[in-house]
Amino acid sequence: MSIPKNIEKEHLLKAIEKIDRQGIPPFGDSQYYDVFYNGHTYPPKLIVSYANIEANGIELQRDSFKGGKNTECFNLLEKHGFDIIEKAERLPFKHNAETSFSAIVNKFIKQALSNDLKTNSYPKSYKNLEIRVSFGQGNPARIPWIALLREGQAVSNGIYPVYLYYKDFKLLILAFGLSETQEAGNSWNLNSPIQTIEEFFTHRLKTKPARYGDSFVHSYYFIDESTSNLELDPFKVDQDLAAIIDTYNNLQLGKANLISVKPIKYKVTDNQQTTFNYRDFVNDAREAGLNFSDKLVIRFISSLCTKPFVILTGLAGSGKTKLAQAFSQWISSDQSQVCIVPVGADWTNREPLLGFPNALDSTKYTSPENGALQLLINANEYPEKPYFLILDEMNLSHVERYFADFLSAMESHEAIPLHSSDEKLSGIPKSINLPPNLFLIGTVNIDETTYMFSPKVLDRANAIEFRVNHNEMEAYLGNSTKLNISLLKAKGAAMATDFVRKAKTENHEFNDFETLNSALLSFFRELKNVGAEFGYRTASEIKRFAGVIHSLNTGWSTDEIVDAAIMQKLLPKIHGSRRKIEPSLRTLASLCLVQQVDVVKVLKSFEEINLEDGSIVNYPLSLEKIVRMHKAVVQDGFTSFAEA
């Protein structure tokens, strides 16, 4: 298989960022060659494989193309300026055992495992940098450290290379250090996005560091405390330290903060927060190659704010997952705020989302590798930020089997129990809440491999159907803008606080409840005839939905709001045989019309009706759906809201 020709340097750099965040997966390392970039080495084929995700939306299977000299893979990397070295080849760095710092690091880690807090046996300087060592004062520190400082810098208000040993995780990090006590006054000059320690912990360890989260990761080493050399490669330790010292010595440190840091995280301060405006997302999405209609976006965002559980159903390949992914990345300042989880057909309980207590060791908890549980924990810790759990192909398994705890917690507002211990197990609390800043989005396709939703699920969600009409397809085929969803990352992050505020606000103003209530009662009476009537919860959520749309200043009429509410909250629960529901579908169709006409004729010659004519049709969206359901029940003898 040939490598796609549209992979550019920006895609390769994004792939390197992904490896920095997530590490090298099992069997992902290279055998003979590495890419050498910014003082680090990376597997060439893994870079190209991940780059294809950025360029074409799918990971390239590494066994589908070759690596090695004069191959397509290496030619691509070298074309874009990347250096490829043999694994046995040493980088331009001379290792001198007599001046090696690795022995000091080895001694430091071994002492960190004891209760010895003395530091007078350590050298005072290394390569003209002052050495400061700390194992704690009075009691052993959880994170002992070695810092190397230039003249004028201090651990209390400076920047410096620093080794941090996270004893609980047997993890040594060489970091671009930032003082925690006072503002540093200077910053690191990093030419490419570098992970903070907090981001490293979130992505790799599914938790947060106890301290030093704002410093940046240069290198990391997992320590084997049972071996004499701690599984540390002396050459690599010295090579990494030489690289960070070189960067440090070339900084222009002074009184002014002249140099900026470029972390992966896009940080937005409180005074940068602005009022949420859905139109900004629509415009940014179009610039990224995604053309969603204004009305679809308004319905989606208003549904999230009404109740943070939305189901996206409809035509396969119509943009359901892309909308969820695009909006969540646009509004989030940090990649860890979004978790996309493909649902497995073998999910029979909650463990794939919530994990489980370790049956062999009662002091440990096994968290799911997909990061869903950590997302819930983060959402509870940072209530001002939005967090998104996107369940792709949600109905590949019975939803009620793996999602029951979520469905119950949505209504009871009680915590979901995780384990029985009063202490945290592996950093996991005894129970977890579903906070109002957590947004659950499920995408759904209908075929012979999927399952239908029960009324219990549909009653707790807004279901938005995706269709593609002739004009939309024509616009898509004529659109020359290349899809690049990465352009959306954090562009709307300044509106995140206001978006969460809208979702948390209990009462949104709406001035025409009389018309809304009258329409709902008309539909209630007819739905009751087929056993699909709605309860107080649905009525309350529809009224809230109307207020949310009104708060977005969309200019929607009451009829448009009613139409969307009928489509998303009432029609999804209708299903059954022709004998049972055909009469009611006719009546529901008549309720969508302004005047009483021969509804049978309307159903048969629907194409002749102008849905945009407000003098004929009150609720065009709902009418079109009812006509399609009626057509299906006549042809097949059965119908439901979901269509293949």
C-alpha cells in the first residue's frame, strides 16, 4: 500500500506531538532507525502512521508500508527536513564517564527510597550551574528533586532544569522547571509544543500530579527500583541533560519576561472570557471545511445546554461524529477535556466506562484505558470548564447494559458508586458525580448489527436526526475547502465559561409559553392514543429548550422552537405496526399544518408541498419526518423514528 501523497510537514509534527502525549504504543517502536527531532528519537513508521490521522482522518496501518532507506516512508520524512539516524548511531554528544551526571541521578533515586534527607554529599555545581537537592524538610518529600541553576536564578522564583522523582509512580522526569513559590520572571523558549507535567500525567497515567504540574516535560524515565542501575541508560541520561542545559544556557534571562512558552494547552484567563456566540462556531467550522447549517448547530448546542445528553442519529457518513468532535474541540482549551470512546459490541456492563475494583488486590482500582473515568474526575475538579464524553456507535451494544448508572444519575443527581473503600484506590474516589459541565454525546447508526433504544434512554435525551438534502450535497461537491478539523482546536475556548453558565442556568426567559403549551397539549392527546405520550420531565425539558434557544438570540419563532422540540423529544418514542400507529401518524401530520386539509392527500403528494410556506405548514421539520415514517409503515408494516 502506498502512503497518501497529501501528508505534509504539519501533519508529521502533529504526529510527533501525539507520541509525546501518549508515548510509543506496544509494538510501535522501530528496530533499526529513529527520527531525531528536538533532542528526542521517534519511530519513523509510527510518525507517518499518526500523520495520516491528521491528513486523512484514519491511522495508517504500519504493516501496510515499508520502512528503511530509500523507502516511501523515509523519503517523505527526509523531504520535510527530518533527520533519520541508525539506532546504534550516537548523536553529536560525547559521553565522558568521569564527568557523567547519571551517577548522581542514580544515587539521588536510591536515597529518595530511604528516609535520609541529607544533601551535603552532593556536588555544589555542574558545568557552571549551581546544584540544589531536596528530599524534604523534616519528613521525606513525595517528590524529591535536583535543580541546576544559572546565576541569578532560584528555585523560589526562577526557571531551571530539574529532575523530579514521583515516587508513587516510580517516574523520573527531567523538566523545564518553573518556580511554584513566586512568579518566575523569565520563561523558557521552546520552539515546538511541549507537554506540561499535568498534561503528561493526564494522558499517560490518567491522573493529576501532586505538584509541579505547570513545568514542562523534557524527558521521562520509568524506574525499576529492584535493579542496581534502576533501568537507567547512563548515556541517555547525560545526553538528555546536555540538551536541556544547552537550551538553558542560550536563554536571555533578565528582568523582563521577553520570551514566551508554547505549551500544548491553550490557556484562557478569566478576563479573556467572552459571551458565547454559536455563529462563531458555524463560521470557524466552515473555514475548517465543515458546512453545518445554522439550524442544526443551534439545535445541537441548545440541546446540550438543556440537558447534557444528546443522541445524534441518521444517515451514515452525514457528519454526526464530526459535529460532536468539532464543537467539543472548538470550545475546549485543553485536549484532555474531550474523550471519544468507540462503543464495543461486547459491552455488557459498566466496566468499559467506569472500570472496576481489582479483585486480586483490594487496594487497587482498574481504570478504563479509554480515559472516560478520568474525564469524569477532571470534570468534577474543574466545574468552570466543559468536558465532553463522546460515545461513537453508541448502539453497537445494548445501551441499558453499560449506561444504566449514567441514566440513573442523570435524574437522581446522586453519585455513581465505584468501590466500597473509604480511601481512594489508585487515585479513584469512592463515588463520582455527573456534574453539569459534563456533556454526553452518543452517535447512532441503524443496521442489522445495532440495537434499538428503549423509551427509558430516549426520554432522557434529545435525539437529533442527520439528513442530507440535494442542496447540501451539491454544496459539498462544489466545496474546494480541504477538511482540517485541527484548525478548530480551542478557537472558542474564550466562550467556554459562558457556555457552561448557560447549561447550569435553571431558568431561561421565554415570552410565549402560551403558544408552546397549546401545541404540546395537542400532540400529547394524539400520542396518548398510541401509548407514546410524554411525562412531566419531557414537558419541562421542552420548556427549558425554548428558553435556551431564546437566550442564544437566534431570532427563532415559537413555531420553529416547537417544531424542533417535537422532532427531538416526541417523535423518537413513536414506533409500532401499521395497524397501531398509522391513524395517529395521519393526525400528527395534520397538527403540523396551518389549515385543516385532506391529510391523506398530503401524505401521498408530499413532494408538491412547499415546506417553506408558513401559510401552509407550521412545523416543516416534524411534518417531513412524519411523512417518512408513514411511508415506511405503509410499505413495511412497521416503523420507528430511527432509520437505516
